Amino acid sequence: MRILVVLPTYDEAANIEEVLHRLHAAVPDAHVLVVDDSSPDGTADLAEKIGAELSGEGGLRRVEVLRRPSKSGLGSAYREGFRYGLINGFDVMVEMDSDLSHDPAALPSLLQAVDDGADLSIGSRYIPGGSIPDWSWHRRALSRWGNRYAGFVLGNDIADSTSGFRAYRSSSLALVDFHAMRAEGYGFQIEMAYRVMTAGGTIQEVPIAFVDRVRGTSKMSGWIVVEALVLVTWWGIRDRLLKVPR
């Protein structure tokens, strides 16, 4: 399989070197697309430097950097990355955070699930073997009940539909019209899984340990949570109650 890992970045100079080296160690043949939103701390320049060091035989570039003119959001970065991957013929596309909250060593398990037939494999915190060692009980409860609410409203049994560590079979991405999506953050992750499910795709969850970032600051905000709640409620009303054709 030709594998593309999409890494959205904004002010991740403290983490980008380590995450790229650990990705290369975990999946040496994978290609990485760093989608950088004009980080003022020089993340894009550092990623290009590390990419040159990790070049394969004959100077084959394993790391590419897509520089965007302004901060445009997580969902937008993944949509750009998926378009790049489809145009360039990659078989599998991976989403993961660039702050090391997602352990690159877990990536082979996600890829194996796709190789075994899944259209989408999700790194899950809420199935046996998954964990969030650093979270407080109330943060854990909010996340778990948010996922349960999404599952109830949308009619699926995904334990962790908000997880941003996942791998898609490219043929499934071509069917879900991700180009038309506008959600960001958790809403983007939930909608992508929902679209794969409604398109008849197979989804498999793989246990992961999610750890909080050690360096840098989180880009998530309260608005991201509100957006996801509103969108999930609307999708449930539209598709399960009103049955509006799409």
C-alpha cells in the first residue's frame, strides 16, 4: 500500500522533528504531507529540513510541506491533504496530530486493519485496551458521553468517533464527498466516520493510548465542542427524523 500521513501544523516547531523521526521509524515507507498554516515559529522550515534528512534512495522525498497563507482550521487541512493524496495515487491516508498525543508506534495497527479490509480504522480510546492516562475524570466523562450522544443520534456503535488518529482506504474517501464538508475539529471527525458508514463502508476501531501534549499549546477551543454538538443534532434530525434526501 502507498501510505500518506497528513500532519496539520500550526506552531509545532517544538514537536515536529520528533514526530517525523518517530513516524519514519514506525512506517519507513510512508510519505508525510505537513500542512502548515503559516506557523510564525518556523514549523514549515524545520519540517522541510527534517524531510531532506529522511529522503530515501536516490533522493526520494518522504516528507512534503504544503504551506497555506493563513490559519484555516483542522478540517480544512485534512481536506487539502486528502485531495493531494487522491491526485497522487495513494492507497491509504492517515490522520494524526503533530503534537505527539498520537503515538506513531500505533500506526502499523491502524494500517493493518485497513489491509485486512476496513475502509476506515479509528484509533480508539474507549474500547478494551484503549486509554487516556492523563485526563481528569470530568474531561474523560465529557468526551465519552459526547461520543455516546453522537452514536445514539446518528445510529452507529462507534465508541470513539471524535478520535483524530485514523486511516482511510482511499477508495472510501472518493465516495464520501469530503470536498463539500465545512466542519472543523471534532465535528469533522464525526462527520467523516458517519459518511463512511452511510456509504456502506466498514469501520474498525483499534485501541490506542492518548496522551496530552508535553510541549506547545492546544489549538482546540470551546467553539469546536459546540460546533460538533450542533452539527450532530442537525444530522440526526435531517437523516433520521425528516429523512431529507442528500
